[in-house]
Amino acid sequence: MEGKAALTRRAVTDALTDLHGGQRPCRFTLSGPELASAVRQVTPAAAPADRVTLPGEDPSLDEVLRCALLEVDAGEVRLVASDRYRLSVRTLHPRAGNDTAGRALVPVPDLVDLAGWARPQTEVTLVLEGDRLTAEGGAGSRRLPTREGDFPAYQAILDGVPAATVRAMVSRERLRSALEEDLPEVVVLELREGQLALDPPGLRLEAVVVGGPMRVGFAPTLLRAALEASVGPEVMLELSEPERPVLVRSADQGTFTTLVMPYRLDHHG
């Protein structure tokens, strides 16, 4: 009965808001475990709290990049994070919601806390009204802090990535394990028919490769983090040119994408 009463109150509130020409709150319902999974995948790409702003960089952007962007539009919910060198996006499809768009910057520690709260719950409803973000579920409700700022135009970044000329599907765990070795600042991946070679440590992994050959340099910590955030036994790497961003996708989950910046090999011997 309380659930029906709450729904009725919300419907009346939305109707009165529409009547007076106001902005309806953005409201959407997600699976609790799915929301927690999205937070786990995306937030590692955010800028760490102890990152030092380098000369020439905008310190206000660092404050923004310590948050994740929560964006709702066109029937989709997107969670986005970036630290300048990688960009992670997870798309969710709400179980229910209204047609009001919205976006909010949420500090990463608060999102991680929300994920722990949401994981055991069947459903969680998020309500965004202005700068006020509230989570509601069977375990009660909680208010999440938000921050002001302009998150980078991530969709333009994704749209600007050239079409892939090389695609490789490889064991996620084997590649991740290889990147746990004591490696230098940059490792070289060489993609050619039937294999992915990693130097150092001079390892060759069986892979399904379309296109190539191509050599590309990576910071092993960045690539390993992208693999750890993915799910499933295999990962897909999509490359256009050795110096352009590389798309890392879960081979069996099309709703999660990470964009990783490579290293110029001519700068590293």
C-alpha cells in the first residue's frame, strides 16, 4: 500500500509541475546489482583524489574529473568517467522512468558508497531535481552530493575516433596477467593474423585479428585497468592508427566501452 501511495503522490506532483510549466524531476529505476556493476566498471577511470595538476593544466578540470557524470537522456542512463588518458562509459536501460533528461556530477567516493548500498537491492530509483540527487530503495533513501562543473564532451570524443582498421579479440585474463609483470613505462602490442605479441615480456597470445599488422604502445597500468573493468572471458581491441585512441570493449557486453590513449613509439625508442 505504501508503494502505491508513493507512486500516486509522485504522479500528482508531476502533473502539478506540468500544469505550472515547471521542470519535472528526472526519475528512473535501475536494477540494484546492475547499477553497482556500472559504478565498479566506470569509476576507476576517474582522476584520483591525489592527482597533482601539471603545469599548463586547468585545476578546475581536475575537480570535475574526480567525479563521474551521471547522464539521462533518450531512455538511456549513462555513467561516464575520465582521467584525461582514458574514458569509460557504461550505458544502462532503466526499468522505469519519465521522459525528463538530466545530468549530475557525483564525487567518486559517494558513488562507490552508493554501489555498496544498491547491490543487494532488487531495484533502486534515482531522482534528480536541479542539483539534488536522491536514491530510493527498499532499504530507505539517501541523498548524494553533486558538484558544479562542465564535464568534457565525451560523446564528441567518441564520435571523433576514426573507424577501426584493426580488430583483435583475445583472452582478457591472459592479457591482463601478462600486464602484471614488472614492466617498463611503455609496452608494445603487435597485432597480426592469429596472434597478439606483447614486448616486453616477449609473450605471444592467440588472438582473432582482423586487419593489420599494427604496432601500438601502451602504458601497461592503463591497459590493465581497462581490462580489469571489463567483464567476460574475452576482450575486443579496436584500433585505427598507432597514435589514435584505442577502444577496449567487453566482447560479450556491448554497453561498456573504455577509450585508452596510446603512447607514441617514436618517443620511446
